[in-house]
Amino acid sequence: MHGSGAPSPWVQRWAHLIRSGGCVLDVACGSGRHVQMLAEAGHRVTALDRDGAALAGLQTVAECIQADIEAGPWPLPGRRFDAVVVTNYLWRPLLPTLRDALAEAGVLIYETFADGQQHIGRPSRPEFLLQPGELLQAFAGLWVVAFEDGFDAHPAPGRCVQRIVAVRGAPGPRTLQPPPGKLTG
């Protein structure tokens, strides 16, 4: 099932950048691994997915919106979020909408499969694989906090991924701080 299992280490690593108690949108949230984590951290979470059965278990911790965002209109017109989280999902026409959904100082945390994955396993179709630097291009103009594009060996057998953390507007003190528990210097 999409979005099952433990939260992504990438999302865990950068979630501290989200404004305390902020509104967070989890796009294509699946069974809600990030919804749960972010709600437990005190955020107000909106869970968006086309699978109503997956959303049913999240009703007590999040605002749940069932919508097929590839076949219908964007279900949250005009709404802005302190963070937008996307993992293991890519639909290129949605990228500008996600950018527009970020409030001032809002944080984008995005991670999905990249070119090269077709040699390892699924997904293997080009429409589901980011090209080199594609997230940087799609979110140009946001302040990039972190970016990775390549092979991630863990968990085995590994996968090709592209990841970005970016902030709308000028960096603030919270974006200049290292993640909690990380050494500096």
C-alpha cells in the first residue's frame, strides 16, 4: 500500500522546520505514516488522497480530503499551508499548485523516485521518475535548504530518489538551524 510503514527519514529529518502548530498538507498520503507523525508533533494536518479506505483511519488525527487530483480539480483552491509534504508520488501538472499552496515561510518537503529507478525495480515508467535536477527546476525561486538526487542504498535493495526541502520567502532563524540531534561545526 502506498504510504505504509515507518515515516520517511527525509521527512523526519526536516520536519523541525515546520512552524510549531502549523497547518500541514500531506499530498497522496496513503495510509498516513506522515500524517500520524506530524499530528503527534502538534501540527494541524490535512490528509489528501484518492483512497477513501486509507483516509478512514486518519479521521481522528487529520482533516481528510478524498479527491483524485489527477482527474479532477484541485480540492483546496486558495488554501495555504505552513508545510506541504509529498513522498513517493509524482504528477508533474500538480507541481505549480503545490508551490502555490505554500504560505509565506512555508516548507516544502518532497521525496520521490528518480531516473535510474527503472534499473532497480518499480516504478519504472518515465512519467513516474524525476529527471536530474527536476525538483530544483520545478521549485526555482524557493529557498533551497537541502537537495539530494541519486541512489539511496537503504533499505536494501536501494532506490534512486530525488529530494528537496525548500522554503517560500527569505530564510528565517528556524531554517538556519541544524536538525535536532545533529552535530555542528
